[in-house]
Amino acid sequence: MAGKDVSTMKIAPRVWKNGEFIAWDDARIHVMSHAVNYGSSVFEGIRCYETKKGSAVFRLTEHMQRLVNSAKIYRMDSKFARKDFCDASIELIRQSGLDSCYLRPLIIRGLDEENPSFGVNGLNSPIDSYVCAWQWGKYLGEEALENGIDVCVSSWTRITTNAMPAMAKAGANYMNSQLIKMEALLGGFSEGIALDDRGYVSEGSGENIFLVNGGRLITPPLGASILPGITRDSVVQIAREMGIEVIETQVQRSALYLADEVFFTGTAAEITPIRSVDRITVGEGRRGEMTKRLQEEFFKIIAAERPAPFGAPWLTFVNAEDEKKTVTA
């Protein structure tokens, strides 16, 4: 079954919902669903790449574990386990006709239309689970991976961890992200960087951040109200395999201006260099050497041209037999 065209975007014509595949057009919720009124949803963003061996999903298990963890934090008891979401994703891709795509698993609080409840308390709302897929290009633009982007430090503070759990990838958290992103775009920037409530660097609206200084790779710790990024972890592991010193520590705002290199990481952003912050040039104002080296190794891994660091199984092939294929240069 071929992907469905929506404008220039191809989407999977079916959606996995609560263990069954339904038509894309039938994947709808009621306007009075708890998720619509109170933001009670958790989700993931996952990429499936077209490699020389065949289509493969990047770090599927880790993403789905984070989805399950996010639901646990918000007391959303989905009857589906990590493996169920993984299996559903692979089957959805097989049915979609897409060689590469972006996966969006969701767990939401819906509405029991026979016994509706409209208050803040979501404990009695039904839990619905979904996986959708569509083709999505480079989040910050194709040219951004090489030329870098211009960003600003946002006036909006990142949510504090005892107010909204930053470790959960929750829909409600992204109201904060929207403010950061919109402010940046309206100011003529590609993205914004948020500080935490203490004034230290946290993350972008949907990306983790790294600095390069004196040959060392520096990134804010989990305590800086950041989401524990899967791509962030991937870069840390690749860097350590390459013998690069990685330091997780509090980062002052001014350190962004003085760094040799700065870059974003994320499923959508992958590894995107930052050429200026607040219109102050970072390093030489273009992609730095360490960023380039990390990009090269990262893209080799997602293209199935080399193994992940320390033999980790980072790729889940849509057709299992493809994993055994030999890649020749």
C-alpha cells in the first residue's frame, strides 16, 4: 500500500490504534478529550532511514522505553508494553510503502463518551495509544547540517523539573517549547535556546545542545531541565569511542558565545551546527571540525555503513533479513 500524498508530504495511509490498524482519516479524537483540554499526552519522535541494507529504525527500543517511562510519570496506564509499540511501528512501516519516514507514537487520555468526565482529574479517562508515520525532511533545513543556523537565547525560561517533569516527553511540556520557537522565528532566528530557572543553559525548543571548547565536548546535565535525548546519548557514545572527553556540567550563557563550536542534537535535528548565538559569531561562524567528525560517524551509523559504538544494536531493520546483508563501498 503506497503512502498517501498530503500536499508534498507522503504519509502512511494507516495508523496503529490500540492494537489495530485504522485508516488515517479515521484517527480522530473528540474535542472534549482530556488530551485536548489539559494536554495529557506523551509521545516520541523516531526516524526510519533508508540504508544500503534496507529500511531501518534508529534506536527504536530506546525511544519506546522513553515513551513508556513518560506515560508512567503521568500515571497513564497503557495496556501496551514497549515491545507492542516496537512491533506496531515495524508493521506500520511495512504497510506504508515508505522507505524512510518519521514515526510518532502517542499515548493520550481520551474521552469516555458513555460516561464522560470533563474535569482536570484524568485518572478515569480512557488511555488510547497510537503510532503514525510520514515522510519528513531535515527539520532545520538541508543546508543547516553543513552551514549551521543562527539562534538566540530565549526570554522564556525552561520549565522547572518540580513543576513539569522534564524527563517526560509530554505534549503539555511543548507549550513552553512553542513559546521559545515562535519567539525565535519572529526575531529572525532559526531556533531558540532556553535557560533553566537558575540561569544556566538548558536546551533548545526541541533539541539538546553541545559545546566544544579546547577539544572537549560539553553538554548540560539532566538536572538542567533537559529531556534525556536519544540522539544526545548517541553523540556522547560516539564521542567517547573516538577518544573525545565528554563533560556534563552546568553551562553559563556567556559560554555559548565563547565556545569553539556549538551544535544541536535531536531526532528531527540530527546534528545541526550553530554558527551564531544572539548574533554573536560562534567560532569561525560555520560548522566546526569536531561537529563535522561527529556528523560523519553518526550518518555512517544510521546508513548502516558501520556498527554503533561498542557493538550496540542501534538499528532495527524493517525486514529482519536485511541486517545480515554485507555493505560494499
